[in-house]
Amino acid sequence: MPPPSDIVKVAIEWPGANAQLIEMDQKRALPSIIREVCDGWSLSGSEQFALRYADGPQLYITEQSRGEIKNGTILRLAISPARAARQLLERIQSHGIDARLEALKELAKLSADPTFAAEFINMEGIGTLARLVESGTHFGEMLAFTLTAFLELMDHGIVSWDLISLSFIKQIAGYVNQPMVDVSILQRSLAILESMVLNSHSLYHRVAQEITVGQLIGHLQVSNQEIQTYAIALINALFLKAPEDRRQEEYTNPLEQHLTEMASTLAQKHLRSIILNHIIRGNRPIKAEMAHQLYVLQVLTFNLLEERMMTKMDPNDQAQRDVIFELRRIAFDGENDPTATEKRKAMYTKDYKMLGFTNHVNPAMDFTQTPPGMLAVDNMLYLAKVHQDTYIRIVLENSSREDKHECPFGRCAIELTRMLCEILQVGELPNEGCNDYHPMFFTHDRAWEEFFCVCIQLLNKTWKEMRATAEDFNKVMQVVREQITRALVMKPSSLDQLKNKLRGLSYSEILRLRQSERMSQDDFQSPPIIELRERIQPEILELIKQQRLNRLCEGSCFRKLGNRRRQEKFWFCRLSLNHKVLHYGDLDESPQGEVPFELLSDKIPISDIKSVVTGKDCPHMKEKSALKQNKEVLELAFSVLYDPDETLNFVAPNKYEYCIWTDGLCALLGREMGSDLTRSDLDTLISMEMKLRLLDLENITIPEAPPPVPKEPSSYNFSYNYS
């Protein structure tokens, strides 16, 4: 008799018959089990049948997936994938419109199943669907189901996108370009075009000939945020896969920066203002997927700066050196005074020193380090030309000082440009699942340059507040980095709001914040206080543990990562109130609030859990080891390993949820909670409790006589909001 772990108790349904309750031996061949089930209902030809889940996506059970069956699962006896594919293919090609519509509707649902998809594709089903689309005779629901099935089938990666015909592309592009088209057809058409661009280099060129970013702008002005999201996703795909020469040309003349077709399209006021007014400042809250697409667009736009950032200045290139001459001229020569220019030629070295360059003789050498390379020159020239008064004021007020407190403009501008590139991760690919877009970067056509101009004024102000000298340069840059990053966290909605946030983050305020944040680490270092801290720590750890477990009982929604983000499904997991079982199950969409236990069909006893692994040790991360693994996804991944050899794989929506779940699961298993969040909470709460206990001691009144009995510090009962 096999061990109990190899036996699962399931119910199997068949239309018009009582369900069979069987004990399925997982070591027994699946065809043998299906034959026994068919015999129970006197059905012949068991090879024509298969088992499917009765709930959720209703996927077919295979030898590879049968290990996911849990006790209490409800299955359904159904016709085999091959038989189902054959029947649907015949019905799709029938002359009856109603029969064809029902067949396409069923196909759209079944196509998500990889087992069925493989059978349907082997029967040339993809070609059949493509011909139906190319014929142009399908409309409405019938066309929507056809496109849905096509997209689902292609998403399995069985067939190469390169096999798609030009006539099919033209037909799909036609639906996108039509002024009035059904929403469901438009959604699927945009999704198909995005998949073509992302999955095939050759199809990018074909799609780019049929669809331009300008044609997609109209879809950003609709009230349907789903359509807006699909449209921006396609814009991002076209931008991401565009050849380098189309995304960004070399700047042949740095004084006249020419943007390419792709860059100028993304920078033009029309597109930016539409995104700003119809999406960011629209009447509807921005959903997670839209936030991600805006973040991707922001990253790709900033990545246009990468070439300039990684280009060194050639000290022998006269055109590049002319930029430095222009910076000097604007600062010291005024507008139209050629005689003054002649007089000052002998004073260039002094001028370059006053401009704050490190190399006074040949300042071009200051721009040979990458990053920031020529991008620093571009920023300085923009400031000098567009904000000339500000530029001249910064240069002259520092060049006229003789107390060694002058702020070296050139050196600061170069280092600031490098810092901003690091903060905004210029040159890095977008992170999967990241929604960190900044609305203010969509409020100006030259947002990067304006951001630099705000920050260089901040740097000059902070330098004066710190009364810094050249020896304090690195200290000033550290403070400025902290000011900028703290301001960005507050998500200012405009550049003016950014300025207001930065005004509130003066040098004295940064010192105050640092002091406040250090108190939990630097204070209370005497032996009695250390002893008190050690006494308090266990009860604080227990408090944190209970908070983590309470959060697990509330549950969290996770996303199933797939090849196409916006069509991914969601699933929910929560801990039972008695802390003995993990309940989980699939959802059609992200829930609003708590999901009842009865809607979560699967469960894992805590007693069966063997361990919790994270990052690259997770099975679902190892499976993708051959691909370039996204760093952020890797940092949010964790897996529960449970008996016999099963796993439940997670990718947390953010770092906070990752820490909550890994800490909570470790607490359930009696292991140490070691996340950064726990360490931070522990330090904060211990410091709070110690201050309260010490305050109690300070408030004790000692009478003159008789001597009082020594009083223990009171144990203050407090709560802490972790949200």
C-alpha cells in the first residue's frame, strides 16, 4: 500500500451522473485512473477522455501537472484535448454562424490551457484563425473571440511570431486605426501588435510601417483606462524595440541638439500633455498596470540620455570645445561685445577657474569621465541658455568670493549630473512590476534639463548653508543626494512642487532628520540601558511576530507572472485564524479587501511545510535561469516547500509584503525573522519603549522618609501602525 502522501481524495463529475469519490494513487498511470472512472459510468473508449479541474481555469490534468492536485479537489471527466481540438476546428469552419460563434467562444476559453493549445496548434489551428481574421468577414463578438483565442495560443510560445503574414498584420493594424471599433476588439488588437513587436525583430519593422505613435495618441484620450493602458504599452514596445539609430541620433552639433523621430515623438508637447491631462490628471485613479506603463515610458525616455552620458568629450574636437567657450562667453562677455572677447582671450584660464572647472588650462578634460560624459555639458549649456540669469548669478556670486567658500560650478554640475543619472537609473532597463513613475516628469517638454536646473540651485544653496570649502565637496554632495531622494519619495506633482519640497529640506532639516533617525542606534549605550534593551527585546519580537501573523491572516493578493503582464491572473493567499493552514486560490481580478476562506479552494497544512526559500533558491526563479533574470523580481520571490516534494511559489507585489510574508512564515516555522523590516521595526519599537520606561522613572517622586521600595520600570502597553 502506498504511503498516504501518494493518495489524494478527489471528487470526479460527469454531466447527468452522480459524482464519483475516489482515492487517486499518484503513482498509478493516469490513463489507468481515467479507464476506471469511465468504467464507473459505463463509458467506452476511455482513451477519448481526460480529467480537468472543475473550478478556476479548468485546466487539463497531465502527468506533469497531476502533482498539484490536493485533497478535496473537484475534477471533471471531459473529452480529451486532441478530440476537443478536432471538434472545435471542425465547428469553426462550419457554415452555421451560431455554431461557429459558440465554437470560437469555447476556443477562447480553452486556448489558455497549454495541453489543449499544443493539440490545436498541431492541427494547424493557428493558420485557420489567421485566415478568418484576414478574410475580414468576422465582426463583433465572433471577431473578439477569434482574436482572444489567437493571442492565448501564441502566448504559449509554441509557434514563432515570425510566421505571421503581412496581410494579418495589416488587418489587425486596421482595427487599431479605425475611428469606431468595439472595445474588446481594440484591446486584443493592441495586445497582439505589442506581442508582435516584443517577440519578433522582423515584425517590429512591419508593425512600425502600419502603426505610428501619432496614430495611437487618439486612444489615450478615451475614458477607458484599459484602452489607454494597452495603447501606452504598445508605444513602449515600439520605443523599446526601435533600432538605436531611430531612437537617438548622435548629436553632430552639441549647440543644436536634434532629437530623432522616436525621441521627438516622445518629447513633443502633444503626446506629453495628453498623458498628463487625460491619464495622470484624469478623473480616475491610476491602476497598477497603468502606473507600470507610465514608469516604463519614463525609464525609456530617460534612457535616451544614455548615449550622451557614455560619450567622452574629445579635447581635440573644436565643435565640442566651442560649447565650453560658449559657457565662458555667456558668463563673462555679455551678449554682443566682440572687442571684449578679444580682450579676454588671455584671461581664459582665469575664467575657467572661476567657472569651477578642475582643469583650468583645458577644461575639456573634465568631461572625459563617463558617466556623465557629454550629458553634463548638455545640462550646463541648457542652464546657461534657458535660465541665463540663474546661471550668471551662480557663477558670478561664487567667482567673486575670496574666503575659500566658493562653490565650483563646473565640478558641481558634472558630479550632480552623474548623481541624477544614478538616482533615476539612466541606462537601465525597466524593472518588472515597478510602478515608480514621477508625475512631474510629464509636466515639461524638457523635464530632465529642468530637473537639473532645480537641483543645481539646490546644490548652490546647500553649499552656502554648510559654509563649505573645496575639502567639503563630497559631504555637500551626500547631503544634496539625500535632499533629492527624500523629495522624490514625496512624489511632487510638478517641478514647482519639487522646489517647495526641497525648500523644506534645508541642511538644518536634514541634520534634524538624521539625528532623529540615529537616536535608536546611538542613544542608550550605557551598560544599564543595554541590559534594559535586552530585557525588552523578547516582548517586542513577540509583538512584531503577532503583527506579522495577523497580516498573514488578512491575506495578500499576488500576481501570476507570465509572458504578457496585463493579462496575468491573480491569486490570493491567507493564513487560517488558528494559524494551522495556508488557504489560497485563483482570482479573476485583484480583490478589493479581504477574500473569504470559502473562495480559496486550495490549502496547505502548516505542519507539512518543510522550509521557506527566497531569491535565486526559489524553484520558479531557477526555471528561468537561462534568461536574464530581473533583479527586482528576484528580490521579491519566495517559495514554500512542503511535503512530499511540492512548492507554492510567490512574487510579492512590493518589498513590504515580501518582508511581512517571509517573516510571518519563518515565525510559523519557529525560525528567526530576519528581514530588514523586522530589524528596523525592532530598533524603532525598542527605542520607543525604552524612552517611555525611562520617562516613567524620571516621573517617580521619592519621599524623604521612609525610603521607598525600588520601583521597576513600568511595562507600557503600546500599539504600532505598520501600514
